[in-house]
Amino acid sequence: MYYRSCILLVLSCAWSLLAHASEPPQLKTASTHPIQFYLSLPDNWVAGKKWPVVVVIDSAERDFLQAATAFTHARQQRPFIIVTPFVVTNGGAGVRGVPAYHYSDQVWDRIQNAGPFKFDMDGITAIMRDVVKDYGGEDKYFITGLEAAGHTIWGILFNHPEALRAAAIVCSNYAGRWIDEAHISSAPERSALPIRNFVGTNDTLCAPGNPIYTQMQKAVTVAEAHGYKNVSLIRVEGKGHERLAGEVLAYFASLTQH
């Protein structure tokens, strides 16, 4: 009877952990801005302490829930708060008609009038204020994304490096969007800011000589020319054109130990 009770207790605890870990990301809207986002707290989250935040920018596919879920699953026991904002600067045309967005006509008018990058930057800033206030998020955040997410991420890197703790960009696009290369940020934080480019060894879209790889090289050249001194490239063996969520989070986790 004792052994049966122990087994039942172990199974009960395991089921409780599994049920908690499988909680889907929560859809939210920033309190002071109309941007929407998915939020996922780590399994062991408690109030009263600080938690590192990872902002996930999706590719031009704009499957925000899939992106949020991929990083939530890859997080395992790492202490990251995962935030996936519904940005509009991540590549593609005709974004207003994309079903993934649930913005009103008034919000779309605001995006058009203010400009997409201002909407996204102000939106992420508003999200972070909420996450810091309500969930104990750290002030500076990690940022990551695949391919067309690079348009958004390089925009933030070159305009507001002071907001970031590190960036991990996977096979990133770069076309100079949202960036005035003659007036890139001179914030002192840019110099040591860790920026790591990830490429899977089986990613044929990001093989040397291909357009996306060339764009990534251009972004690195621009960064280094403007005083960003901690830019690197890592090739992930056996991986293709994918988010590399596990590898990215492992990299960010290594930076939290310093």
C-alpha cells in the first residue's frame, strides 16, 4: 500500500508539472498601446523577483502563436518570460489583410499615420513596461527572430541598442528598412551588445552567396562600421531553415550567468 501511495504521488506531481508546462501562451494587449502580444511565464514564476525577458519576433509568416509556442516548449526549466508581439515591420506586403492580426481600422490608421516602425517600437516599449511592472521582468530584454524578423530586429538594434540585453538573429533579412544608416545610434551600450547570427548548416536559403546570406553579411558590415564590436556568427550543425528556439535560448541562458 505504501509503494502504491508513493507511485500515485509521483504520478500526481508529474501530471501537475506537465499540465502547467503545457499551458498555452496568453493573448494580451499592452495597457498603454494597442499592440497585441502573447505572454508565457516560466513554470516556476513567482512574484517578488526579477526575470529575464525574451522578445520573439516572428517571420513574414506571422504565425505569432506558433512562434510563441515553439519558444515556450523550448524554454524547459529556463527562467525566461517569453513575449511575442504582433509587430507589423517583419517583412511582406499587404499586412493589413493578414488574418493573424486583429487590429481595428483605427489602429491600422494609426500605424499608417505614425509609421510601422514607430508603432512597433512604441508597442514593444509599452509591453515591456507592463511586463516589468506586472511580472517582474528585467528592464532590458533579449530579442530573437527568423528571416524577415531581421527587418524589425536590426531596426531596434540600430535605433535603440540601449533597450536590449542581447540579440540572436537566425538567417536574417536586412534591407535597411526603418534605418537611416547615416544616423545609426551612438549609444555607448552598442559597443559590447552581444549580437549573434545563427545559421543552420542545412539551411540552403542561408548558404553563402544566396540573397538572404548576403543581406545578413551586409547587416554585420553596417553594425561593425558603426561601433558594434560584439557581432558573431555561429553555424548550427544539422539544422535547416527554422527558428532554432532551443539553441537561441541556450545562448541567452549562457549570458545570464555572467
